[in-house]
Amino acid sequence: MTPHQTELVVHTHGRGFHEITRDVNAWVGSTGIQTGLCTLFLRHTSASLVIQENADPDVRRDFDTYFADLVPDGWRRFIHTAEGDDDMPAHILSALMGVHLSIPIRDGELALGTWQGIYVWEHRKTPHVRRVVVHGG
């Protein structure tokens, strides 16, 4: 089987979840891969890739609330603040949540559960352009 690869460009609107499930699934469908593995890699250190519920937006809001309490912006213990008070918290959250996902491909589609969606989770307060390398094979 020939491996396929692309890069998705995601324009975030600042902190929060930005769903990319439809884009990834459409790309998988265009490759012709029927059975395999889709890997995603976010090329940044202040955002994350996560699979999370896509039905109730309160779930994603609660994630933001919980992690804002866990790693608060402007915490005086942080030394690295080169890009603002959300700089170091964003790096910590990226390390905790991760920048890599692997999802099986079954019958030409991502084998996600009914309520699962793929998200770029922006940890910075301001909009950013994020790049996700998508590989299937």
C-alpha cells in the first residue's frame, strides 16, 4: 500500500477547541485507503491534538475551565513569559495533552466512535495558524 501524506492548515480563533474531524475524514476518503492507520502530528508546542466528545459543547468548555485552574495564566512561578502570560501554560498543556494521534482506518473512514471528534486544542489566547501533518497508510 502506498502511504499518503498531507498538511492541514488550521486557523484558530484563540483558546479553545477547533474541530478538524471532517477535514481529516475527507482526506482519508480521497486517498482510497480502506484499511490502515491515520496518524496526525501537530507541528507546534503551545497547542494539542485531542479526541473528545463532539456532541455537547459543555464538555469542551469544562475542559478549558479545568485546565485553566490547573495551569493558570500569569502564574508568578513561571519564568518563561516571552510571548505573554499564557506562554508557559500553553507549553505545559501541550506537553500534558500531546501533539500526536493515531486512528485506525476501517472501510475507508476513520474508525471513530459515535460522539468522538478530532480537535486542535489551542492553548493560547490569541488566534494562531496551526499545521497538522496527516499520514495514512
